[in-house]
Amino acid sequence: MRACAGVRCEACPAPQLLPEATGGVLAYLMVATQWRIGMGGRTGLDYTAALAVIDRNRAKFKRLGGARQAFADVQTIEHAFLDADSERREQEKAAQIGADE
């Protein structure tokens, strides 16, 4: 995250995080390259790789709610992305059907 003289200011474009969300967001950013992709797009995270990354950084997560909580938060973020992808595909399909009529 960007900071102004070490302190976040109103001008910073990064969203403000609740303290309890920090561990989950940090964990997701660490595993965000571990998506499995199928013909229809993202299918989910590679949990083996994600868990390995989180385990390797266990000390960081200890003070942020623990590795288990970090992984649970990653799963919540993953499901939100998958739901958004599904919704976007449905909208694109509906738009295509409307354009074909």
C-alpha cells in the first residue's frame, strides 16, 4: 500500500482495510497467481499451492489472526471472485442473446 510519509492519507488510492481484514487480504495477494483456469475462465484457486504459500509465511499470519483464518479469508475472497465471474458471464450471455434478436 502507498503511504505518505509512512502514514496513510485521504489521497491514497488504495482502499482502507479494517484491521481484521489485513491477514486475509495479505494472504490473497500472496496466492493471487494460483488460479486454475478452465475453458469458461477461473475455476478456483490451487489449494495445494495456496496452502504452501500461507504455510511458508505462517509467522506473518500468527500476528494477523493465524494461518487458518488467513486461508478461510482467501476462500471467501475466492468465492466472491467466482460469483462475480459467473454473474459477468450471465450478463454477457444475456446481452448476446438480446443482440441476436
